[in-house]
Amino acid sequence: MGMFIEYDQDQAYLLPPSPRDWLPEGHLVWFMSDTVDQLNIDPILDKYRGGGKGQLAYHPRLMLKILFYAYSVGVFSSRKIAKQIEENLAFRVLAGSQAPGHRTICRFREENLEEFERLFVEIVQLALASGIGKMGTLAIDGSKVKANASKHKAMSYERMKKEEKRLREEIRRLIRVAAKQDKLEDGEFGPDFRGDELPEELRRRETRLATIQAAKKRLEERKATDAKAQDDRKADRDNDAGSGRGGSKTSTARKGQPKPKDQENFTDPDSRIMKVGTGFQQSYNAQIAVEESRQLIVAVDVSQCASDTPALIPMIDRAETNTGEMPRRVLADAGYRSEENLQALETRELRGYVAIGREGKKARLDPKKEATARMIRRLQGKRGRAQYKKRKGIVEPVFGWIKQVTGFRQFSLRGQSKVRGEWSLICLATNLRRMHSMLAWE
């Protein structure tokens, strides 16, 4: 057996080592660090006070670098990020040997969710200005991402009404029992004895009743808003068609009354029950728009609606706002089809390729829907089929990277506005990782 290199785990350094020697030159850490150094973080810096007492804060650029890198390599929990800073060389290099705790990381993330949306746009613009990606063909798709809530913490409208009635009756019964007990105690201890504290059983039921009433009210308000929006859209269509009809039959749901099976979640009221591959779960509908050349995400959004249809035009608008350019072609699957969407694409003179039916099945032609008929004819042509065929290879791998490679399958935060900020963060990190790969290949 040959000789070995001498090994001493406690060997001291003659000179302090440089962190630059710890990771290879082309490592993602250096690209992440250099990119964050170029970003405009003035809105974040403005949140910090200029002086005063208290512990000094960690620098926002340090916190951004850690969060961006963590999300790009699939570490989403603030506790796990803090642990990685202690144990993982790449995280320690980014942190500059500092060690922010998990509470600091969590607080910084929650306080800057809107800034992540702005920084996502800035990175998209930086990539396009650097020649990484271009607005030619745009593919749009959505995917259900689990909310930070259990579907078992939801209750149907019908059950809410039953529970509300039952709890009211129980509270009235407990109040009567408590009143009788008060009289007995007054006779035994005297009227000056303090016994006006609510029994624990009564407090618990009152809290449950208040929770159910609040959820019931939110559900009723939501359904009323949806019904009004539906009536407004129908009125606009009737006016455009020149029907002149004054009114129409309205069902109970159209008047704003929730259906018996409509549900509201107590943990995250903004989330919705949505169908996924494994059944139904409490989710959000996460949307992305991806450009063809380098598969960069150029627009993001998070919807409470399980259907993709309402998201098509807003996603195109977001992509145009973020990049300053209108795409030449838009690709989308059958989930985005509607006569209104296809008419809107034609009005904007956008070349759209939107599937009308499921793949492998012939779409039915409705002569009343002219824009739909034109889309069917376009997709039946050789060029239309070739263009639409690109969709799957552009946008679906991006969801694959996010869900399979990084493992992002559930939001950490609750509430649509916070979830939108976290979705911007994961898409921003995915873009940075993609940009690094592109530059490494070149």
C-alpha cells in the first residue's frame, strides 16, 4: 500500500483563509452574491431607522443573498435556513461568518414580501438587458400549490348554520345554569362574593361561535361580490350584443347566497379547496408566464380561483409591464379557453394558440363563438399545431424545476398577499439559478 498525505484535523492555519478559496469560482453562490449587489434595495434600506438604541440589524443585502440562495436550493423553512448557516459552507460564505437566527430570517421575509415582487421584476429586466431571454413566444400555465392550511380546518356553509344554531342553544343553556349557580352562591356566601367570571366551558363555546360567525360572514360577502361581478359581466355582454333585455332569472347563488357545500377555511380564509392529482386539497392557483428562448419566468401571480381562465389576459399584461414588450405569440392550454379571452387576444393583435379541447379530442364548433371557431381553424393548420406543440416544452419544465428539483410544494405563509410575495421569491430564485446555468454554459 502506498503512502498517504498527512492528515491532522486540528491543523492550525498559518494565515487566515479566504472564503474565496472555499468554493469553486463558478459556484452559484458567487453569481447570487454579485447579482444582489447590483440590485436597487433603497426601499428596503428606508425601513431601517438611522440611529437609536437596540441591537444592530443584519445588512439587508446579506439577508437577501441568504433567502435567494436558500429558495434556489430548496430550503424554505426559516429554522432550516438558520441551521444551514451554521453547517453549510455555501450559506456561511454568503453570511460572511455572521449568523442571523430563524426569527430574524422569518421577520425579514415577512416584512419584505412586496419588495420580492419588485425585485422579481428588476431581475427579469436585468436578464433581458443582458441578452438572457427575449419576448418572442410566451407560454402561460398554472399549477395548484398547497396552502399552509388543512382542508379539515374548513367548514361548509350548511354546517356553519347548523353549528351556529347549536352553539347558540348551548350558550343559552350554560347561561341559565350559570345564573342558577350564582343565586345559590349568593345565598351561601353573600351578595358581595365575586363570582362573575365566565365559566371556561362557556368561554370556549363563545369563541367557537365567534369564529364560525366570522367565517360565515366572509363566505356570504365573497359570494355576494362574486354574484355582483357575474351580473356586471352578463350586463356588459348583453349590451355588446344589443339584446336590450332588462333582467333575467337569478338563482339563490346569483343573489349572493352561498350554496350549502360552499366552504370557508378557518386557518387561511384566502385559500380554496381545489382539485389536484391526488384528490382535493386547500390550495392556491400559482400562475407563471415563461419566455421561450431561455425559459425565464417573466410574470407571476397567485389566484384564489381554481380555473385558469380569468388569468390569461392579466398575465399577458403583467408580462408586458415587467418587460416593456408585448410578446409576438401566446401559448396556453385548454384551461384558458373562453370566447372573451380569444376576442381579447384578437383585439390586441396578439397571435394566440390556445387549445379549445383536451389533447387528442376533437373540439366542438359553436357557430355563435366566432373567435373560438377561428382558433380551432388555426390550431388545425400545420403551423398552428407546430406552434402549440412548443407550449409543453417551454412552461411545464419550469414547474418541474420548482416542484421537483427545489421541492417547493407548499406555501409557508398565509393570506393571498403574503403567498403572492413568497411565490415571487421562489420564481425569482428559480430565475437566478437559470441565469447562472445559462452563463456557465456560454
